[in-house]
Amino acid sequence: MEQRIGSSSQPLKAEPVKGAGFDPAFIPGLTSPAPGRTEDDGPEKEPEVAEAEEADEPGGAEDAAPEQEETPETSPSEPEEADADGPVFEASDRRARMVADHRGVRLSLDDQECEFRWDEIGAVETETARFGKRYTVTVHTPDRRWYPIEIEAPARSRFTEWDEQLDAVLDAYFEEDAE
């Protein structure tokens, strides 16, 4: 009878090594391995930066012009002016600002801004801090993203006033889909 000393398993086939130890941008299951880049390719650019550079090029400006023509410009029209008389909610502090009116909800913090039309909003949530004077408004979108903003009130008594004003705007413009 013959006995072997050692492992009975066969060695694995040699495959290219993948993983975060060799490629920090590699996330298993979410992204494919980064393609082999050479130094001649230059650094990889974000899609927005690449599009902006293409628009700056002489050939890219011609391509960008038809896109602008296709989008309708928002000009003041009679229905919008009629809605402009409706309720408006505005709250701000030294860094943050929130405006909700007939056009939608606009949030800004320092130099960052975002705007949501009423059809892009799934829910609007308000929250007050138990201690302190922070009023938090969170805009939820249907694609399960949320955008919170914290506004520091001059006094805690402003919270009820802001809640009433925001409720009036939401009642006037925000329509939930009835299922």
C-alpha cells in the first residue's frame, strides 16, 4: 500500500490578480477591473469634465448648439405668473438657504445649489433638533435619494412658523400620487 504525504488538492490555475490590493478602484461585483492604461493615454477624466472640454473645442461647439435648441426655454407665461401669487416658504441662515414656491424646492449651502421641480419630489420631511436651534428639511426623490439641509433659526419659536409656511406651500403645489 502506497501513502502520499502532503495535500491531495491540485494547484489553482494562474489567473490575472484582481482586487483592492492591486487596484484601489476595484470593487468586487460593482465594477469591472480598470482597463490597462498607458502613460500615453493621460489621466482619466470625469464625464462632466470631458463633455465640457469637448464643447470648448471648435467641433464640439457645433454639436452642443442643437442640444440647446431642442430644450425649451423657460419664459414667464401667464399660468406661472398666476401661480407666483401662491404661498412661498423661505428660510436661511449665514450658510444655508431653502426656498419652496410654485417652481419647486431650491436648496443651497455655501456655494452648492440644487433645484427640484415638484414632479421630481417624492416627499419633504422636516425635523427639529431636541436641543439647539437647527431646523432640518430633507427632500426625498422617487429614486430613493435624499437631500437634507440644516438651517439655524434665530429662535426656537420660528420652528412652528416655518412648519406652517412649508405646509401651506406643500398643500398648494405638492401632489401625491393616489394609488
